Amino acid sequence: MQSHTDSSVNQIIGLDGKPMTINDLPPKDTKRWVIRRKAEVVAAVRGGLITLDDACRRYKLSVEEYLSWQKAIDKHGLPGLRATRLQQYRPPGLQVGRD
């Protein structure tokens, strides 16, 4: 995959309808992933602002974790990114913490 420095996209339209650049992304050391930050990273990758590899490296995410965010947005919109609501959106066989 190409890195951001090779990308021709310098800005995209962010969640609020305003231009978003690489400088508007969450900090690299983000530990608390609120809905908005997850959605910004997904929007940046989808818009070509950064690549999936760049996002995973920048935020120390696995590809699976990023893809779960993307799938949650596609299936349930932004509410699907709520960590406390995750079990509600998972198929019955995938629920965590159930005996």
C-alpha cells in the first residue's frame, strides 16, 4: 500500500462537513477511542487521506480492529462504534463475556 507521503489527497470532507487534513486526525498516542475519533480514522482511510497500513501503524491498531470499526459504521452508523453497545450489534455467537 502507498504511504501518506505518496498520496495526492491532502484533505477530505470530515464528519462535520468541513475540510479535514492529516493534522486534524486524532493524536498518534490516542488511548481513549471515542466514537468521533474512530469515525475520523475510518473517514480518513476511506477518503484516501491515509492508507489502512498508515492508520494501523500510526494508532497501533490491528487490521481486524480497524475493519471492525468500518463494518460497525456500515452496518449501524456511528452508534455502532459505541464500546458499551458493542454486544448489541454483534451476532449472538460472537458476544463477549457470556457464559
